[in-house]
Amino acid sequence: MPIRDTLLGTITIDINEIFLFPEGLIGYEQYQRWVLLPDPETEAVGWLQSLDRPDLSLAVASPRRFAPHYRVRASQCSLQSVQLGDSDQAYVLAVVNCNDHALTLNLRAPLIMNLQRRLGLQVITLDDQPLQYEFASRAAQLRKTA
């Protein structure tokens, strides 16, 4: 299935790579079909690309890569829509944000993805996780790309 991505151009994805987020994402509730794409320049970051809106993609990263002790604390009830069973493999991602000073991860509202069932959900954690966990200074990031 060909899709148009504003970052990567036209790419072909397998229909089995699509994740359904039945509740959408916070602020993007109306967009439910997403695909996870690799970043062409760094393996630390990926892109969650909306299939319903080609100009919408979110940078995502594994929070454990930058915050090794991070754990998602969410109620079992809030996780029902991803249908996690004992044998299902869950993957956790955090949305990457960029401000004037740093690159940050939103650890307060991670994405939980059921890899077998291709279902996803954004949850609000039960504990007090940071909305902007700084993992790279903006100056360091600019030096890497220069």
C-alpha cells in the first residue's frame, strides 16, 4: 500500500504494518490508523505516521533508551483497548518534542502498542512522570546535524 509521508516522500507499506489506535491519540482522536516508520538518519528515533492525514507524523522513541528505569504505571482498565494477553508483546514509545533548548520525551502520556494485534493506545500514567524529560540539548543536536 503506497502512502505519502511529508518526511520520507512516497513509500510502500505492508497492510500488516498498520496499527489501529481505536481512541486516537491525545489531540488527534479522529486519526486512528498509524504506521511506525524508521528515521533515515538515526535508529534512536522513529516516526508514527498517520495514514488518515499524510502531513501528520510524530517523532517517537523508546523511553527506556534514555530513561532506563522508566516504567509505565497505568490501570488495567485503561489498557483494555489494546487487548494485551499473557503471550502478547507490548512496546512502549514516548513522543519526542523539540523546544528552543532541548529534545524532550513525554513520559506522562506514553504510547502502548500490542505488536501481535497491531493495536495502540496513548495512556496517562498513574504516577507523576514528566511531560518534558530532557534527553538531549538542542545545541548538541544542532552540532550533530551541522
